[in-house]
Amino acid sequence: MKVVAFNGSPNKNGNTYEAIKTVAEELEKDNIDVEIVHVGNKVIRGCLACGGCRRNMNEKCVIEKDEVNEWIQKMKEADGIILGSPVHYAAIAGTMKSFLDRAFLVTSANGGMLRHKVGASVVAVRRAGGIPTFDQLNNYLNYSEMVMPTSNYWNVVFGTAQGEAKQDDEGQQIMHVLGENMAWLMKLVEYGKDHVKAKERKDKIYMNFIR
């Protein structure tokens, strides 16, 4: 089995990376391969709201000048996905948000490509805003009908300078427990496929309140 993790921090080896790496260590103990993709240092523009991904149904965003379509295919091929972000103004880092908006819209518009995959979110924060950012990341997983492992607290580590997250003993335990639970859940999903048939995906009903 394989997990692809997306590091939304501009700093390749900062505290967001440390959080992801700690989770990855537990997954690798269970013979689950982990690839970490650095998103936060790329130039990724936001969604154009053009509807092209729904019209074309080719598993691609119409913007093809960056790495988003490549990363979508990595998500498709993976059994599990980790979303990691630092906190910028109590929210997801901008480049990561642009990637997530586009990637998750494409996967949703193309038959629910991430449905029933295992997904987890992790956050690195200096002081405050960790829980709102964690909630925002989880919105993508929930919308995609993914299966989410838990830990023994919210998946947030504290640190400012590179490597300080390693000094957050509780945060480190949270990430270790998350990794253990994610590996266990991935195995349940994989081994359960032959015994419990999934219900067919329902076409989404779209409705607004302007009549």
C-alpha cells in the first residue's frame, strides 16, 4: 500500500514536514510506502471556477502550467493521503489552498476518485490558529467521502524555527498515534473490500436557495 503526503509549507524541511514525517515513520513500520510532495514552494494559482473539469471529465484541471494534474494522479494511485499545512492567519497556507481547491474539485467531478480512500490532516503552528486550519483541511476529506483516522488529540504540533516541532512531546505522540491508526485503518479498508461491498456512489444533488 502507498500513501502520498502533501507538504503545504514554503519550508521544505520545516515543522509541517516534521509532523508528516512522524506519521510516515509509523506507516513505514507497517510496510506502507510514503511519498512526500512539497507543494508550498511552488507557483500554484487558484481555481478559475470555469467548470472545465466537469465538462471534460478527463481527470484534469484546465490549468496545465503547474504540477496539480500530476499530483491528482498521485492521489488517485495512492491508498491513503495526508494533507499538511502551516498556519497562515488562522488558515491554510495560500499555495496549499489553491492546490486543494483545484485537486479536490477535479477528483469530485470525475466520479469521486478519492471515495473511501483513507485521508488525514496535520498542522504545524507557532501559537494559535491550529484548530481552524485543521478543520479546514478536513473539509476536503469529508467532502470527498474519504475515511479519516483519529489520534488522541487534534493533529497539531507547535514550533516556529525548523525542527522545534520535535520538542513538542505531546504533538509528537499525537502524530505517532495518528500514524498507527492510519496504518490500521488502511488495512481494514483494504482487507475488508472482499467481505463488505461498498454502496454505489450517489450523484450529488446541487441546490441553492435563490428561486
